[in-house]
Amino acid sequence: MTRALAGGRGAGYPVSGRKYLLARPLLAVTRPIRHGRPARLAVRLLAVVAAGALAVFATGWQPASLSVMTGALTWLLCTGGSDLARDRRN
């Protein structure tokens, strides 16, 4: 009896656990968005992009436009969590 037939890993079989190595973190990010309020989060993200684009359009790449973009991203990070679903495993 060979090792593959006895339950070991044979040639041509992937190592278990590595099959979904990249999909697991992506699923962990998309699940709270999908089960939360995705439309509201998209509107917030659109507002951040619009504020940054308007600041760059108005003043160009100046420190003021970069600070407006930093403030908009900070606002998104501080308030966007309320639009995500809570972890139901606890």
C-alpha cells in the first residue's frame, strides 16, 4: 500500500489549507460589507472621492488639497464602521 492510498498526500494533490489561502482574507472583508449597508458605504466612499477630486481640481496638488483628502479618508475610516455588519459568531 502506498502512502497516497493510506491517507497521505500523493503526487498531484494540493496541500490542504493552501487552496483558499488568498480567498479567506477577501471573504473576511467582503462579508461585513455585503451583510451590512453596502449602498450607504458606497455613498460615503463616493463622497470621499468627490471631495478629493474637487480639492485637487480647485487648488492642484498643494498641501491644502492633500489635507482635504486626508481629512476625508479619516472621516470615512471613523464613520464607515457603522455601515458594516457586526460579527455574529460571538
